[in-house]
Amino acid sequence: MSPIKFTSTEKSLLIDKLQRYFHKELEQELGHFDADFLLDFFTKELGALYYNRGLYDAQALMAEKLELISEQIVELELPVS
């Protein structure tokens, strides 16, 4: 897996969310630099877990859809006499 990288727009949004969370839930101000550093830490240390969970969820959804398609194909079969 290649490193997780965010666009500058995505990173700004994530940094803003971290700052708002710290302010609202912890009643602490989190500066831009600190939020950026914290985001990099979360991305490096936790990102792969979230990424892998997304892959597993996508795989489960695809398996479910393929099963449905298989059932529908069976319904299309013509009787053989």
C-alpha cells in the first residue's frame, strides 16, 4: 500500500475538524501546526486500519452483489426438456 496522502483541500478540512473537536469536546485550542502534526500521526499510525476496514467492507458488499447477480442469472435460465 502506498502512503495515504490527502489533497490540500482535504487536509485543510481534516485539520479544521480536529480543531473544532478539541475546542468543543476538550475545551482546548489546537493550533494549525499542532493539528497538522496530529493529523499526520493519525494518518501514519491509524490510517491503514481504516483503509483496510474500507477494503473489507467493499469486498463484503461486492460478494453480496455477486451472489444476487448469480441468483438472478439462475432465474433467467430456460427450462431444458
